[in-house]
Amino acid sequence: MSTEVEVETPRAPALSPSRAVDFRRCALLYRFRTVDRLPETPSPAALRGTVVHAVLERLHDLEPGARRPDAARALAQDVLAELAPDERALLGEEPGVDALLARYFALEDPQDVVSEARELRVDAELDDGTPLRGHLDRLDTGPGGLTVVDYKSGRSPSLRAEGPMMFGVRFYALLLARSRGVVPTLRLLHLADTTSLTLRPRADELERFAGVLRAVWAAILRAAPTGDFRPNPGPGCAFCAFKPHCPAWDGTPPPYPGWPGRSDGAVAPPLPHPRAGGTG
């Protein structure tokens, strides 16, 4: 009796806030993360942020009356215990999670929160077929409509670092505008310095931002058939995990595996399909 093994086709790439920022910063970085999926050890700060996000997701899954600081601390112990040994070691003796959770409770009372979903994946398309994908930390509902809540485990950004943050904010707003037909309010909770920032993007602002994303995706499609994703050396290289594979640093990239998500063996992604209608 023969057993058929079903081989899962890799999911076709789509633009997310982080991957779009990667490509704009360095096309080769985008390739390493999205196409090659090279392993990457997170920094302690990034891992700490992942833990806090998991704790807050579980906290808001509880009944409102149970969302107390002691419950959050207990959930944090559960999440930390689920980490792999090397990940737990990365955070050290004092992982710093409880301090961030205490600052979260200083920013809002979770017992008053009415949320539709936590860690919600949202997929949408622009009119030319540019695929968008994102995960919302929390989607709240209320008399004022939908609010996307984004947890930031770091400090609120300086003016110089505001660009990447605003890119992600506009991206989430555009996702909701495309998938739900409404422009949401966005609320960023910066836990490290107990700062809350509320933003209300305008529809015309999102239309202009959609043009930026179309241009990014078109550039990705031009590079995808041959794997011509080129490095862009700069200050960020000092923190890049992929320098051993980067030709700008005398490294050698792995052989290009072709564009993910194609079941026909072709390396080129499908061309975007034109649609009648608006431009955003």
C-alpha cells in the first residue's frame, strides 16, 4: 500500500509592513528573509517584545474582570516557560517582561477594552493586484468605529526614527480600508516609556501611500524572476545577521531558489492584474 505525501506549496509572498521596509532599505535583505528564509537569531529586545505580545494576547482572551496585573504576571511565566532553552537563556535571569507589563497597565485598563480580535491576520489587495498582508495586535470596537491597537515594547520614536513607525501605521490603516471599507483610528502603546499615541489617517493620505506600495511591489516583481535583489550597504549593515551571505561584505548568497508559492515550477511571479476602478 503506497502512502502519498502531500507537499505543501509555500505561501506566495505579499507585502507586509516589515517586508516592505526591508525592501526599501535593502533588496537583498528582503530576499534573504522572504525568499531564502535564512535563520535569524532575534535580539533580546525583539524576543522580549514577542513574549509581551503573547502575554497581552492571552490576557485579552480572558473575561474582562479577570484581566488583572496578577493574571498578566502568571501568563508571562507560562509564555517564558514555553520558550526554547536557548531563547530563555537569551533573556537572562531577569527577562524584563514584568516591568513592561506594569507600564502597560499604566496606559490602559484592559477590563474596559472591547476588542473584536487579537493577533488578527488581514489580507487585502490594491486595485492592480498588489497583495497586502498584516497582523494586527488588537482590533477594538466602539462608538467611534474600529481602532487598531499596536503594542510597542520599545520607547516612542524620535523625530529621526518616526519614518518606519509611520510607514507601519499607514499600512495597517490601508489594510482595514481595503478589507473593511473604513479608515480606522490607530493607537500605539509604547511600553518602555509609557507613551500612548493616537493617529487618525485621512483617506487621501492612504491613497498616496498606496502608490508607494505599488511601486515597491513592482520593483520586487522585476527582481523576482532572476533573483536580482541587490544589496544596499549602509549603517544598518552593522546590525545585519546576513553579512556572511552578502556580496557587499565579500559573502556569497545561497543559490536563488526561485519565487515562492508557484506550483508550476516557474520562478517568475504572476504579473499584477489590472482592474477597473480607483487607483488606490
